[in-house]
Amino acid sequence: MPLYGLGGVGKSEIAAEYAYRYSSEYSLCWWVRSEQQDLIINSLLNLGRMMQLEDLRLDERDYSLELVLDALNRGRPYSGWLLIFDNVSDAGTVSRFIPRGPGHVIITSRDTLWRKALGVEGIEVAEFELEETIAFLRKRVPALAEITAEPGDKEAVAANAKRLADVTELARELDNLPVAADHAAAYLVETGVSVKEYLESLRQNAHRLFATNVDISYPRAVATTWSVSRQTITPEADALFTLLAFFAPEPIYKELILQPGKVTAPSEALQRVLDSPSEFRRASRQLARFSLAKINGVRDVIQIHRVVQAVTQGQLMRDDLEAAESLRGVVHSLLAASDPNAPDRDDSEEAYERSRQHIIASGALASTDPTVRRLVINQVRRLYRRGGFQESLNLGEVALSQWRTEFGSDDPQTLNLAVEVAAALRRVGRWQDALQLNEDTRARLEEAGDTETRTYLTCARSYDLDLSILGRYAEALDNDMQLLPLYERVFGPEDLDTLQMRNNIAISLRCMGRFSEALEYDSNTLLLRERLLGPRDSGTLTSQFAVARDLRRMGRWDDALEIVRHVHETLEEKGTPWNQFRLVVAADFGVSLRRVGYYDEAAVQGEEVLQRYQKILGEKNRDTLRAAINIINDRRITHNLSGAQDLGEQTAADWEKVAGSDHPNTISAQVNLAAVLRLRDNPKMAREMDERALDEFIRIFGEEHPSSLVTMTNLSSDLAAIGEVRQARQWGEKCVDLHRRVRGDDHPCTLAAAANLSLDRRADGDVAGAEALLEEAIQGFEETLSREHPWARTAANHGRQTFDIEPMMD
């Protein structure tokens, strides 16, 4: 239910009172600060922590947000919840965060467009009625309370009449606005002045404040009540009060303000507050006593009402723009001083969270101070590296647009920010936008001759990742090979960024089918990471996982299983959350199980991982679709052909939507689907799909690429299934020759292709040639996989082996 109305009328207080009175009727009550979208996300993630959701991953903020909303929609582990979205600035923005499950939602806002945005009516909260204001003041101010009078006590009756007249006059002067009444009550209690004296001060200030034709967006009563209070507090408290007005209207952590020796203030009073813990505490407590600020001692934060803050800032900017800009600069300096300059470190998270919500609201994006701009860049980087991809873009795209206008597109820090924004764009699936931004940034840096800076090298590496995502592996590999010597010269051969470049080169080599070269890069990187980072660091485990992938593609299936099992178990022992790396390792563990012949175990593992992908990342996410390509094969091998076909058709269609019809992973999904169609007695359709796929793979990679060989081998099986015996044998002979030349004589795929060819030779009348080839294949299986491996048993029983394609990493 939306509560809307003028700022300061008490919408938040009504929501809080409702929650207090009816909390026993809810299993969960949660307050969501909603001035900014990022604040909403933060609050909901904190709710997820409290709910102890099993798969919550705070290093993947966007994914975790969906988990929280899903849990609320399902009512697990809490049903009958109450969420209060406080001070929503825009009705449309908040709609995506409102759960539709078994609970209630209260929204407070000044926005009146609720019917259009959410299809619901709201309740307008107006000012107090006169009687309500009187009751409030008499309750808060003892000097205004009614005197208990005996019958006939004329003095008491007269005194009560006088008090009632005073409080009524004051209530009218305050326009019955709750926030103004609250400030007036605090002043009267703290100072002990009479209502008459307070009204005189109030009217004098009102006359001064509104002598000119200036439009103030908040009621006059607010401006005058805070002005009266400020005349009474100490210079230190007043200096702190005006400084707080230039932060965001959010809780401000003590650590942001109290940074001794780091910032120069425009006044001695403010300098004392910034440098002295005791002066800061005294000033903040005085503000709290006069109801000019609220202090949360548990969280160690201070906050002023957003209405009072807006009026304070606006009035100072009209009266003394130079002083206002000076205070704004102090806020920017405080934000910059809090920057640990370590956006990649987990232990800097708390410091960045303190400053993030104040960056845009304080106008820090317009600051020319390089340290303030560095904070913005670090925040953008930190957010996407923690999985807050959309949050990163919310800040980064706004800052980039503003900086290009104010500082120019070739400004070094603008270009630095552009690199980070491009990385966030890539992570939200805006691949072409990321590629174009990186391409533009790289060209500008090259034109300026800045090709041996961290910004350029990071941009160039990021650009190559964009190429890989788009399936342009050869270009990415060529570029990375040229970058590696630069990385080694600028950073050194053992720098972590240099090692990451080597890791990226190995990925491109693997995608190009050059597995032995990839293994050499990955093995060397593993040795260095293990020495520099230790055996259980995530970087070391990443390299171990890469080695396992290389070995599996080289046909060393048992070795690969042993390594990927170790990585999988280590991540579990460390309690690693279900982030992107843990998911892909779990998926690969299933693939390795399938390769060594544990089909049932592989299917169980694969289905569990696919469900996690779908739950955490969504069904259309590229990582989810990559996992689905493998699950098609698990279902086929375990004889769930209808399930395999359903998943294959959906996955192929989804890949085409997200990556295009010519992307290698789209084609791989189609090849795996074709294998299912052949086994479901539709070999003609399988043949058509495999022929198209083979043409595409040859166009992209050439006919010696492993994906081309798999498709070619399956095509020979399609031809055999429709009775095209001679063609099947011709393709089979070519396949075996290529497998031997590319993979080697003892690779399991070479042996299986030979076993398949023996069937086609026999069908074509070459019995002797078939028997010789089959015996050679069976002997090879015994030496590499053992005679008990399913592929060896299939060959021995004169069965045909169906091949599959693993998706490519991008």
C-alpha cells in the first residue's frame, strides 16, 4: 500500500508505527531504504543474509538479489512478511523489486503516480489536523501539558486556557507539519524558553528567510524551525549540521566524517569536528537533542531529515554560494580520503559501501579532484567485480557521460573509467556495446601513445575478451599473443595481471583446438600461481581447473577427472559460495564423470548444476546455456531421449537469440541436438543439421578443428542410418585420417571413429578391412581406457558411438 504526501508529513513514521503495532502478525518485518535503486538492492541483500539463504553469493550481487526476491515470492523460509520501502523517489523504479508472494508491502513516497506504475491506489498522508498538532506538542513539551485542576481552581483553569492558546497559536504557525512540530518541541524542551519567545524568533526568521521572492519547495515552517534551533547550538554543532546537508539523505558513518589530518575545512569550528573525536561526539549529540539529527549508536551513523537537509542546502546555496561550494568540496574530499584504493580486495568492501551512496547525491561526479575521480573509478570496478553489474553501470554510465562532457573523451581518467564501464557492460550481456567502447578507448590511447600503461593493457585485454564472447577466437588469440610481451615488460613475468593474460591465451588456444599448447601455458601459469598465491587460492585453483580441461580434450580423461575432482572438493571444503567459478567447476566435474564412463553419476551431477544455474543466473544466461549444452548429452546417454530433445531444441534456440546463428556454441548445441534426433529415428533431420553445422565449423575453424571432426563423424553416422552406405564410409575414412593427424592414434575419439568406420566398411562389403580396424580400435581402448569403458564395450559389441561437443568458454 503506497503512502504518499508532502515531505515531512510523517509517512515514514506512520509506516514504522504500523510495523510496531502489528509485528506479531508477521514472521518478518524489513525496512528498505529506497531513495536510490542501489540502496534498495543493498537492503534486500542484507535481508538475504538475515534469511540465511543457502545459495546467497554476496560476490554476485545481481544474482543474489534474484534469489532474495524468489525466496519472498515463494514464502520460504518466511511467509507472512512485511516489507516497507521508505521514501521511494519514483514509482516505476521500485516496481521490479516488489515481491508478489505471501506478504504485505508498504511504500512511502512523494510520488503520486501509483495507479499508473503499479496498478494500485495509494493513501495520501496530509499534515496534522490542528487538534493532532496540539496533542503532539503537549505530549512532547511538559510546559504545554494541561494542568490537573480541582473544581473551582480558577488559577489552574486560567493557566490551562493560556497554555491552550499558546500551543494552538504555535500549531497554526507551524502549519501543522509534523517535522516542524518535532523541531519546535525539541527546541522548547532544550532551551526552556516560552512559546511567546519562540514564536517571536520563528516569525523574525520567517520574515528574513522569505523577504525575497524565492521559491522553496518545502513548507515555510520547516525552514523557520531549523533556523531558530541553529541560533542556539554551538559553532561546532552548526558547522557539522551544514556539512551534513551536502551528503546524501542517508545515514552517514562516523568514519566518513572523522578523518583527522586528511581534509582541510573552511572554518576552525568544522576543522575541530573533523579532527577531534570528542568534538564530533559533542556536536552530534547536541544536534540530536535539538532534533536536528538522529544518531544510531549501534551502527555509529548520523543522519538529518531529508526535508531539513534539502532546505538547509538550498538556503545556503542562495545566501552564500561560495560557502556552499566550499562545504561540498569538503564532502568530496572526505569521500576521497576514505578510499582504500583497493577495489579488488575483499577487506575494502566496508569502506567502499560507506561512501558509495553519497557519490552522486553530493555532486562528486562533477569534481575535478583526481582523487575524487579515482574513487568513482574504483567504485565502478569494485561493484562489477562483486557481481553488482547493474549497480556498476548505474554509476559508471552516468559518470562516463558527464566526464566526457566536462573533461573530454581523451582525458586519462575518463578513458580509465571507460575501461571499467566496458567490463560491466560485458557482464550484463551488452557485448556489442562493450566491444565498441573498448575499441574506441583503445584507439584513443594508441593515438595518445599510451600503449604501455595499465589502462591501455587492461583495455586491450578486455577487448580481446569481447572478441572471444562473440566467437572471434582467432582474433582474440592473435591480439593476446601481441600483448603478452608488453605485459611482461611493463608489469613483469610474474605479475598477477601477466599471469591472467597467459590464462586468457590458453583459453583462446583451447577454443581453437590447440590443446597441447594450451596445456603448456596453463601448466606454467599453475606453477607460478601456486608459488605466489599458495595451493588453495582461487587463482591457483583456476589454473588447476584449466589444466584439467586441457587434459580432457587431449583424451587423458582419467587424469582430468582426478584434477577437477580435487578442485571441486577444495571449493566445497573452503565453503566457497556458488559463484561463477564454483558453478563451472561443478559442471565440468559432471562432464569428466561422463567421459570416464560414470554416466548415471554424471547425469545426476549435471542436472543438479543446471538447476543451480537456472536458479541463480536465470534460464537465458550464457553460462546457464553453456551448461545446458552438456546436459543434452547426459540425457541422451542415460536414454532420456525426449528430455534431451526438449532441452536441445530450447538450448539451440536460446543460443541463437543471445549470440547469433553463427556463434560456435549455437552450432555446438545444434550438433548435440542432431545426435538425439538420429537416435529418435529422425536421421534425415539429423543429417541436414550436421551438414549445416559442418559447413559453419569449417568456415570458422577449418576441417581439422575438433568441433569439425565431431560433426563430420556424426554426419557419417547419419548417412549410415538412412542407408547411404558408400557416403558414410567415405566420410568415415576421411574422419579417421583427420582424427589420427589432429588428435593422435591413441585418442579415445580417434579409436571410436575407427570403430564406427569398421561398421561402415563391413556394410560396404569390406569385411577383412572392418575386422582389422575394429581389432585395432579395441586394442587401443584397452591401453587407454580399459575394455570396461562404455565406448570399448560398444565397439566390441559392434555398436556405433555417438560423439558430442563441449561448449567453448568465452
